[in-house]
Amino acid sequence: MSSKNSTDVLINGKIYTLSGYESTEYLQKVATYINSKTDEFMKNDWYRKLSLEDQKTLLEINIADDYFKAKKQADAIDGEAQVKDQRIYDIKHELIASQIDVEALKKEIATLQNELNESKMTIVRLETELSDLSASKRRRTTT
């Protein structure tokens, strides 16, 4: 477990001490995000006319909206990653099955090659025997 970090940040002109297990850079980034959201709204006259409570509530709603949109996007990406992981898993298993099939076919080819060689040798032996018989028969008929 990492150690707890604390850092002073400036939010809306006030200094706050943020603490957490995240890095101080991350904590500063959080403060910068809040400040940028506030600045974004402060550019609008209608926002500045709201009460401080309404401004705070509107800012909270928009930060929550950003959070849920980011979470939805992260969930979608996670779902896509899971689908891709499953597809990779399936492809790996297809590859293994194909490799097993290839090995079986190689063995079958080797067996058939041996049978072919034996058949060729049988053909040569039978042709030799036939040739010997023919020669022997010709010798008998000429004598």
C-alpha cells in the first residue's frame, strides 16, 4: 500500500489541503479540473447571477455529469476489451486445434507415404517376378 500524500491546492481563490493515496500531481490535477469547470461557468452572465448555493449545485451537477459520461465511456471500452479478449482466447484455441489437426495430418501423410513406398516396392518386386517368369517361359518355349 502506498503512503498517503498531502498537498496544498488553490480552488476558487482559496487554499485547501488535499490528501490521498494518489500522487501530488494527481491531486493538483483534481484542483485544476474544478477550477477550469468553475471558470467555464463564470464566463456566463446567467451563472454569475445565480446564488452561490445554486452556482455550487450547478457545478456539482456538471461534474457528476462529466463523471457518469466518462464512466459510461470507460465501461464501453472495458466491454470492448472483454469482447476482444474473448475473441483472442477463441482464436488461440482455434490455432491449437488447427495445430493438432496439422500434426495428425502429418502423421497420416507419413503413414500414406510409407504405404505408397511399400506399394512401389511391391510393384517393382512383382514386375521383377513377372519379368523373370516371362523370361523363364520364353526360355522353355525356345528349348
